[in-house]
Amino acid sequence: MTRSVADLIATLGTGIHVDGQWRDAATGATFEVHNPATGEPVATLADGGADDAAAAIQAAGRTQASWAAVPARERAEILRRAYELLIENADELALIMTTEMGKPLAEARGEVTYGAEFFRWFSEEACRISGDARRSPDGSTRLMVTSEPVGPCILITPWNFPLAMATRKIGPAIAAGCTMVFKPANLTPLTSLYVVDLLREAGLPDGVLNVVCTTSPGDVVEPWIDSGIARKLSFTGSTPVGRTLLEQCARGVLRTSMELGGNAPFVVCEDADMDTAVDAAMAAKMRNMGEACTSANRILVHRSVIDEFGRRLTEKMGALTVGNGVEDGVDVGPLVEEKAVAKVAGLVDDAVSRGAEVLTGGNRGDGPGFFYPPTVITGVSPESELMTTEIFGPVAALIPFDTDDEAVELANDTEFGLVSYVMTENLDRAMTMSERLQAGMVGVNVGVVSNPAAPFGGIKQSGLGREGGTTGIEEFLETKLVAIPVR
């Protein structure tokens, strides 16, 4: 039987985990975690600072050599046990996630399934780390190429997918043999703390994964970067913060993986199957209440079908039930905090002031919690702020186009390049547009492209490197050449 959320939270660690032990902050500072559906505090955690950061990175440095020497099969078995524990405890994890982040329980359970798969996938990849051996072309040297763990890693995750973003980084680091210092988002740290406890139960040795929760990221992350111990940073978050981290990492020439912002175009061609297009748009727009970097930010619809598409999408959006995610029948939970609601409302108001028409939603109701209704607006002007700004909320903005060239031009008119979507029944058009769209990922007639077995990442200002798939573990490995003369 699933325990109450209060009982579950009471069993979690303090927020700072160093060398296998939970501890309070060195300064004694704390911060509160709030339920976005009510605005009420649900937990108080240690608020880490520079001293806690130093202890964490030193533990990771001390443990690196012994952890790297652990056979790949043993690392794989730890990840496999952790995967099984995540699945066994899915209901409890979902309840914690919904309480601190807001997404409905059904969606939270889906994230547990998705996030757990990263542990299973990388448990299998751990034993597939490969190398090479060959003679040099002149025959004088044997060339042996090996892959080794890059070393202690800094992992920084966002608030919107508190389980999946953690497992997507922790999984390959464990598989590769890297120790870690980990900073979850202070808005949603509880899910991550539960995952840490499950990893301990799965047999992860002390010192491999060290955690510091904090409301002052600069006081923790910058000392990690400048410690001389860390060799890699993996970050998921906003592009401005990513740029700052890249500048800091350059001082120590740290390897980096950056999964940054998005401004995803969703292109509906005139030959699209309307049922498929609307269902895909709902998935691409409303996953996580629109609080996703892969969310469809600009829905570009051929002028000949925009009225029909808008009508169908409005019917589906308008039928969604908004409320506290722990309640039965709720489709859309709250946004994560008050300023998120203010941002979304401001973007909608700006679009309307420039001539857009609201087809459904558009007005925040009264009452507690950080709610904004599912909203569809059409006739959006190219000058609207939401054309260049991530909405990060449940707002579908429809923009008409007349030709494929115009659609591609509009789609690519952004500094971001994470994901694009194309709805068409013509294979040649699908392939041609996929090639022309400037994005690291393209979804054709689907609204969700993320899969642990596939590389995830973007181009331009959307980031560097890839997570997941067969390339995901490579981000945590260093290539070494051993040259031996032939005698």
C-alpha cells in the first residue's frame, strides 16, 4: 500500500548527501519545497553552500579510482537493480513528483517508467564499452584504443522532469565508471532524493553519488567547476545559464554536455491526416502542461486547413480538466510557480494585443495554486513575443503559412534548434522538410520523440552533445591511445 505523501517525504534525506551520509548544511541553512497546486510548503531541506560543495567534490575525487576499477558487469547490475526498484516504487515516486511539481499522477507514473528505462538501457551499455586495436599503416606500431571514464562529473538537472533528467545523467555516469556531484533543482528536489536512496539500496558504493540541494547554485556549482577535481559537467536548463556555465568550464577545460532551451515548430501541411496531426499536437503541446523544452511552441498550419485544425484542437484542449494532480480525472495540473503563470499570461496578452484571437482559455481563474487553463490562440503575429520565447505552459499558438518554403523559413527563424515536428502523409515531403529543418531531432507524424534508446539533443543555442542512445555513454568516456612498437 502506498504511504501518504507526508510519510514518504519524512523518510527522505536532508538534501545533502556526501560519502554515503545524509547531513545538514554546514551553515545550518534550510529552504522550503512547495506544492504548486496549493502554494503550501511540503518539506524543509538543507540549503547547501560552498563548504558542502567542497565536501561533495572531494568525496567524488577520493572515490573515482576505486569506482573506475569496478568491473562493468557489477556497475551494470547496480543499474539493473535500481531500474527494478524504480518500477516497484512507481506509485510512491509518482505521488512525490506530483506533490512537488504538479503534473497529474498518471503522467508522473509515465515519467517513472520513462526515467527508469535510462537505468535499464545504460545497465546494458555498461558492458558494451568498446575499443580498437590495429597496426599502423607503416606496420611499425600496434595501436590500441581504449575508453576510460572521464572522471568526476557535475550533474545539474531542471525542475520539470525531476526523475527522468536525473536518471538520464546518472545512468551513463554510473555505467561509464564516473563518480558524481549532483545538484537537483531546488523547486523539485524530493523526487531526486528518493532516487538517491533507491540507488543506495541497489548497492551503489559510498562516495560515487554525492548530492547538494541549494537555493544558491553559484555558491555550489562554480566551486565544483574550479575545484580541479571535476572533469565533466552535464547540464539541462536555460540557454543563458548554459552559456555562463560554458564560460566557467572553459577555465578548467572541462568537457560539457548542454541540453538547453527550445522553440519547437510544429508544422501541419495541407495533406496531413487531421486525426494524427491533432493527437500529435496534443502530445507535443500538453506533455507536462507544456513545461518541456520539446513542447510545440509555434504551431505552423497551412492556411487551407488552419480553421479545421484549430477547431479540432480547441475541442480537445477545452475538454481537459484542470486541477490538483493527485485528484482523479485531472488532465492538467498547475504550473511550477507563480512567476511561470505570470510569464505565460504575459505572452498570451501580448499576442492578443497584436491581433491574435483566443479560441479557448486565455484567462487565469481565482483560487489557490499556480494554474493556467489550456489555451488556443490563432492568427498569431510574427512580431508576438511568443514567436521567440519559450512559452513553457499550456498555450497552443497557431500561425498560418502558404508554402513549404515559408513554413521552413518560419520554423528555422529562431536561435534554438532542439526539436521540430512535421505532419504530412507525403514521404518525400517528410524527408525533405526533415533535412531542411534546423534541429537536432525531428518528429514526423508523432508528438513525442524522446526515447532512452535514441540520442537526445539539439543544435544552435539548444545545446551541445547528446543524452541517451548508444552515444549517451560516450559523453562520459575519454579515449586513450596506447602505441606499442612492433619488434
